[in-house]
Amino acid sequence: MAQLEPADPAELRRRRLARLAGVRGKGRTSRTVFLGLDTRMAIADYLEHERPGDVDAASAALFLAAGSIATRRPGGRLSPRTINTIVGEIGRIHDLEVTDADRRLGVLRPHDLRHTFGYRLSRESGHNRAELERRLGNANDRYLRLYTNPPDDIAAGWVENL
């Protein structure tokens, strides 16, 4: 919770510059993760409505398991396995709600979200290599090309409109 700046829900809703500082990432490097508008609003709602019922004296993590879970870890910290399960369930629910087979996700994993973020950051930053390296922790050209080269379905759409 100490990594969240600002940590107050009202401030999260108001301030554009909000972040998680000192996030341990790929290769155990420490970086800052900026929070977009939707993320700030969702975290503010969580802090106001969900987290208070699950927090205890040992709770340092931002996101906590429900206090009612008997096998909850000390302080309520979510395990990596729990996070994988939650993300997978989100993908499963999405696929149940989508009628177009081309829009189904299949098995969704947390690392898939990293690739989505990397691709969109590349596009929004004008394929700024330094920004990709800084935010993703990748300096290897092979990995950076994943984010600067669009998937075939997107590239085909660009050519279609020429």
C-alpha cells in the first residue's frame, strides 16, 4: 500500500499523476508504474468499498484476499497462484459473454496483459524504444520487436484501408 501515490481515493480520482513506485519487475528491477484514468478510478473504488473489510494490522499489500477466507495468507496478501486464477477467470467470463469467435481470448494469463500493455505503449509513444525499455525492462531487440510490430490481424487492417 505504501507504493501507491497518492493513496487517498479522492486524490486518485482527482490527480492525473498517480503511480505505483518501486514495483519489482522483470529481472527484479525496480520501476515506477503510472496509472491511467480507468485504473485510478477502479483502485479508488476498491480502496473505498472493498479493502476496508479485508485489511488487518499485518496488511501491507494493496490488493488483499477476502478476510472471510479461512486459508488466507498473513496480512491477506494474494499469492501468485491466486492472481493467475483470477486473471484466468476474467478471460473465461469474457469468452462466455462474447458471441464473435474472433474476439474470444482463450486462456488468459497475467503475462498476456504485459504484452498488451507493451504493444499499446509502443503505439502511443510513437515506438519510443527508450520508453519501452524503461517501462518493460527489456533491452533485447527481439523482445522490443514484439511490441513495435503489430499482430497480423491489425497489420492487415492497416493495409485494407490504404
